[in-house]
Amino acid sequence: MKKNNIKYFLAANSCEGFYSEFDNSYLPDGEWRAYIIKGGPGTGKSSFMKRFADAAENKGERALRCPCSSDPDSLDAVILPDKKIVIMDGTAPHTVDPKFPGVCEKILNFGEFWVDDSFAEHKSEVIRLTLKNKALHASAARFLRAAGTLFTDNYKTALACTDITKTEQFAAGLCKKLLPEKKNAAGREWVRFVGGITPVGVVSYPETVTGEAERLVIISDEYGSAANIIVNAVRSRALNSGYEIITLKNPFLPSLITDHVIIPELGLAVVTENSCIQFESNERRIHARRFVVTKQLHLSRERMKFNRKAANELLITAAKTLSTAKAVHDKLEAYYINAMDFEALGEFFDKNISGLIGL
């Protein structure tokens, strides 16, 4: 089976701090199976998940790859939604522990494959690099929090200039048009991201949305004020109507703004388009300016322009700091890689990919 192009972040280096939805990647209901990997850096967690995703797709399964927000080339998780299986990195900063051990979750401990005495002469360096990596992430978080105050100011300023009643009326009409009501069904929500700040800058996956939905309703809104009202109206109506949905939060202000919502059953997505994410689609855009009191917004134009420029500079600095943290992490990984019994780990890979995970 050809690889799909579906990628979701399950966590974000947000302006509110590190924001994780790992606990929302599966349901601990006895039907889902979650495999939680423990172990240090460089112990093969991402490699195992990549092989798992490839093996699943070769068996005809749909595999959702979840890159790491601190290294988009590595995987933090793989989800097989049709088989109700998830395999994830359960280590910090997105620590995950079993809720019902042995019933819903199984721990895969890659630390078992360390050669115990291999760290003896490198203890101080491993500790130094670990602490340095943590300090760099804390520094990046400070830059992001500063950017967040500026993003929030622009969002609230734009919202104050938005005709809320007009926007809500438009959203209600859109919901009625798009969402047939279902009966005797409970809605289900999965919360994820399709963008975020990483060591290589802002990364986004618009192809994930177009891969999950054939039909897009695109709202062009740089500040997200009108789009957030419309997207959340569709989200609420879909859940109340019994649909399973994928809610995609804003990676900078996840508690404040919802960027997109996908309704797979309808092949539909209502999305926000801005400078961070654009969609290759011929669909006509709904422009936020139709809901804005332009004269009122114009009075704040210079401040909002300054905020945006300063916030972008802070994002660039945060990304550079995350890049430095990744370089430190790579040095740390080297010590763990040298400590691994990869022959035994390879046997573990083969056994678990084809056996325990049931493919």
C-alpha cells in the first residue's frame, strides 16, 4: 500500500507552554490498544515507530504519523485508527503512563537494551547535556511566551472590531447547510495540531487536511477572530449532531483559538488560512474582513503591525534556540546509541512489529 501523507502533531511548543494531547490519542475503553515506549534518547523509539507504520501500511492499514515538535524528522507516535492501535513515545516532556495497565496499555521498555556499564565514564557529560537541553527549552519557552502576549493582543483587538452577531449568524447558516443531524449517536472529538514551531521554524501540514477531507470551507483570517467563531460553531454543531471530529488547535494559542475542524464521515473540513498555513484548493475563500468593522480596526493598524513583526522575530529566535537544543540532544543521543545492544533491539523490533501488535 502506498504511504499516506497524514501527519499530526500531538503536542506543541506553544506560547502557553508545552501543550500535549498525547492522552487524547486513544480511548482507554478496552477496545483500543496503546503501546507506550519508555527509554532514553537514541534508544530507537522513532525508528521502531517508523518501521511499525511501514509494516502497517504494507498490510493495507491506514497509519497516521505524528512527528516530534522538537524534531519533525522523528516520530512521537503512530496511530492506526481503523484497528484502534496507537504506539507512542511516553517519555518527557509528553510523559504518558498506563491508565489500565495490561488491559488497555502495554509498556515497551527500550532501556532494557542498554549495556549497563557503558555510561560509567560519561556520567558527568550525560548529566551536563541533559541539563543544558532542558535550559535551552526553557529559554525557547520564554521567547514563545513573549510572542504569545503580542499574538493575543492582536487577536483580542481584531475580535473587538468583529461584528460578533453577524459572524454568529453566518456560522449558524453554514452549520445548517453543511451538517445533517444524526440521531441516537454521541459525538467524539480527537484534538491534534497540523502546525507548530520547531527547530526548523514554523512547520505546517495542510496536506493532512486535504488528505482527510475532499471538501474544504476556507476562512481567510490572519488574526483568527472571525474564523475561531465559525470553526467552533461547526465543531459544537458536529459534536451535538453525533459526528466524530478532528479538532485542530492553533499551535501558538491552543487554549484560545481553534484553527480547523475535520469531519471525516462527511469528507469535510472547515479551516483557517493565514500566513502560517495555506491550502492548495480552488474553493472560494470566505474573507474575515466581511465581518470586521474596518474603520475601527484601522485605528489599531500600526500597533497590530508592530505586534506581528515583533512576534515573528521572537518566533525566529525561539526556533533558533530549539535548533541549538536539538544539537545538544543529538550529542546526548550519541552516548545512548553507543550504549545500545542493537542486535537484541532488532530482534525485539521484529517480534513486536509482527507479533505483539498484531499485524
